[in-house]
Amino acid sequence: MATITEAKLLEKQGYFVDACKIYEKFGDKESLKKYEGINIKLLEFFVRMKKESDYEKFKRWLYRWS
């Protein structure tokens, strides 16, 4: 079972999406406040991109919003 302490460690290591999921699970609104306005699903996709097709999807998304 994940804990808030684990979430803080993940956040320090740059695993923001995983940390946010734990914060949400525990209803830790104070820790989530700094991520307000960030689309967590998009951030998760961006962080986990590995294939060329992922980069192409992301470029298309950016183009639509530019």
C-alpha cells in the first residue's frame, strides 16, 4: 500500500504522475494544489512516451493547441 511519504519521494525523483495518483487516493488536496491546472492524463502520456508514434501523437496535440 502506497503512502504519502512514498508519494513525496516519487515526486522528488520526478515521478509526478505516480505521486499525484497517491495524493488523489488519500485526498491530499494540499499536495495536489501545486499541480492544479495540469492535465494529469496528458502528463502521464508525455512522461511515458517511448515510441516514435507516441511523439507524433504528442506533436499533433501540440499543433492543435498552438
